[in-house]
Amino acid sequence: MDTTDELDVLGFGSRTNESSKSIKEALVSRAALDEYYDTTNKRRGIALVFCHMNFSVMAKRNGADKDRDDICNTLYGLDFDVRVFDDLSRKEVLDRLKDVSREDHSDNDCLVVVMMSHGEQGVLYARDNKYNVDSLWKNFVGNACPSLIGKPKMFFIQACRGEQFDEGVAYAAKSPKDMVDSRQEQVLYSIPAMADLLVMYSTYDGYYSWRNPRQGSWFIQSLCTELDENGRVRDLLTLLTGVSRRTAYEFQSFVPHNAKMDAMKQIPCIVSMLTKTFYFTKKTRSRVVTDID
């Protein structure tokens, strides 16, 4: 009987190098030891913050500057090297991403990219034109950025993903009542190209994303609050669940002159290919680098 793997036939499959008992045992042992991402590197990593407020042919995103300043302060507080880019063109956005992917991240724990702009299903807008959302991470996955292999790459996207409104649903709630010895022989193994990637969208696919002209967007403000309050004590996915909870329960649109847009809700969407648990452990102070075009 042929037991080779096929694409989603009956759900059967063979484990990596199953024919080699010694390699299999080594992989199992290593996997048990690698439950957590390594955060003992010299630096936390680079955080790219793209803030789009002004556009050639689209409405101004009032309140985006508050989001930008708040998320930069939050990431700075978590020891990131923060680089800020305001109102870049499509080419400039893609060039900046490619440039950073060519840097050496060997001494970094991770990478963060925050994109705040207008958007539609599958696309984001720069100052002058749109581009596919997967352009944000295509230069960082697989072998495209070798020094980030095996490290978490996190992308946070504040943008609309369609034109649907979330009217919410009513419900009755009840009352609340060890590191490996460096001398150990290393085992080489393969991981999927898209492993260790996390994308958190401000809203579910097909829906609007809300922003207050003075107080900033619901999602970015929830992200900042959760990271500021719990960033040192909770793991990443628990933190992001908290962001979803804050966005879902603490915000509701107030547009009394437009019944179609009034009293609407929003729920962020997390797409995680992380393979380990990640904590923002304490490091030395980082810096903020601003690039304004």
C-alpha cells in the first residue's frame, strides 16, 4: 500500500524523517525544549510604524497621528527600535519593507510592522496608490529573510477590509464571580515557509474598521492599552485576545445623524502561524527613528 503524502486526501500523513528513528527522537526532544521563542538576544527587534493620514485622492484619516504617537510610545516601552514613516507612496512603502528585510536581524528577538491606512478586501492604500496586503510580509517569510527564520514576525493592520457593518448581537451576561546547553550538538530540521508569522487585522474580512477623529482608532487604542497594562506579564496570544475583547466590548460607533452607521461594533481578526509562546521580556532601552516624507 502506498503511504506517501498527498494533498488533503484522507488526512493521513507521515512525520518528518519518520524512517530515521534517531533523527525523529532528536526532533521530538528539541521540540519539547523549544516551547518558547528565544528572547535572550541582545535586542528586542525593529518595529516599523507606517502612518497614513493624507492621500492624493482619498479622505484624510483624522486621528491617525494620535494612533501613531501612542503605538510608538507603547512599542518603545517594550524595548523596540521604532522607525516611523508618515504618508509614504506605494513605492516608498515597498522599498522600506524590502530594505529592512535585507538587514541582519540575528541579534533581534522578533519583528513588528504596524500599518495604519485606508483599505479594502485584500488591499491597502499608500499616499498615491494601493497594493496587496501580503506585500507587507512577503519579504520576511521563508528564506526571504534568513536572519528572521524561527523568530516571530508580527503584523498589525488598522484598515477597513470591506464595506459591511457589524450591527452586533444582544445577549444577557451573568454576573462575574530552561535554555539548552550551547555545547549540545545542533540538529538541523525544516520548518514551513509561513511559520512564525502573525497577522492581526483591526476587523474581520469584508467589514469596516472604525476610527475616532480625536481619540484614534478602536483597534490601535485597544492594542496600546493592553500592551501597556499587561505586556510584561502575559504571552502574546493572550495579550491579543485581550485586544479583541477590549475592541469588541468597550467600543461602539456614535453617529446619531446616520442610522445606518450608528451603534455599530467591530471585532479584530488574528491569523497566527506562531509555533511557540512569546513574551516581551525586559531589555535595555531602545530608540525611536523618525522618517517623515
